[in-house]
Amino acid sequence: MPPVPTILIINGPNLNLLGTREPEHYGRETLADIEAACARRAAALGFGIDFRQSNHEGEIVTWIQEARDRTAALILNAGALTHTSIAILDALRAVDMPVVEVHLSNIHRREPFRHKSFVSLAATGVICGFGGIGYELALEAVALALGRERPA
Ligand code: DQA
């Protein structure tokens, strides 16, 4: 049997605080809740997940670089680094795989500084505004991008 492909899911700064942080924007789900839901959805789609969070830009850049050899696709919520990090953009441009940008909130309904995304310049597609469900939608999008069938 071929090995189960792994999808790397990276969460950026402050996303470790989900559940208590600005629930009017980010809801009441914790990052652990989202990870569990992603693991279930990925298993149904025939994937494994590697779910991570970091508050450090350089660590995220390193994880993206390492993804080149290890993962089939990348789902990224870079938090505030979305709007500032050319280093993350450059790292994304160096990987050749589907990249889905996710945001819990609809960044386009919020402050103007959140409307610009460096991640979008390298992403295959963007999902925002659906809360934690956005991660599961991103897994579905990855499955389609990798040419997998939906489960019956
Ligand atoms: C976020 C939106 C960003 O603007 C913000 O800095 C975050 C979370 C989201 O998931 O909605 O930390 O990426």
C-alpha cells in the first residue's frame, strides 16, 4: 500500500490563544479543537496531517522550506505575518505544491491593513471568514488539487 500523504498545516502568531482571544473575530474553538477536526477530515480524505503553531517568523520559514521534501500540500494561517512577511512569501515561492491560505475571520471586512496578504501572492487559493471550518474546507481543496476523489 502506498504511504498516506501528509498535509502540513501551519498556524502563525497568537493562534495558540484561540478560544479566548477576540472571540468576536475568531470564535470559541481552540486550536486543539481545530486540529482534531482536521485530523478527522483528513483521515476521511486519505491524508495524514502535521499540525503546527509558532509565534516565530523564522521557524515558520524553516518549516515551509522543510515541507519541500516531506509533504504533499501546505495549509497556512500565518496570522499577522500574512500582512507583513516577505520572508514567508519567498519561502512559499520556493515550494512546488498546492498552498491554501486560511483565515478564521474575513480579513477583507476588517481594518485596511489586513486587506493586504503577502501569502496570497504565492497561494493556490484563499479561504477566509468561515472560522475553524475553513481549515476543513482547505483540506477538501487540497484533495481536489491533488486529484483525489471525494469519499462516497
Ligand atoms: C487571522 C487574521 C489576521 O489578520 C490576524 O492577525 C490573525 C488571525 C485569521 O485567522 O483571521 O492573527 O489570520
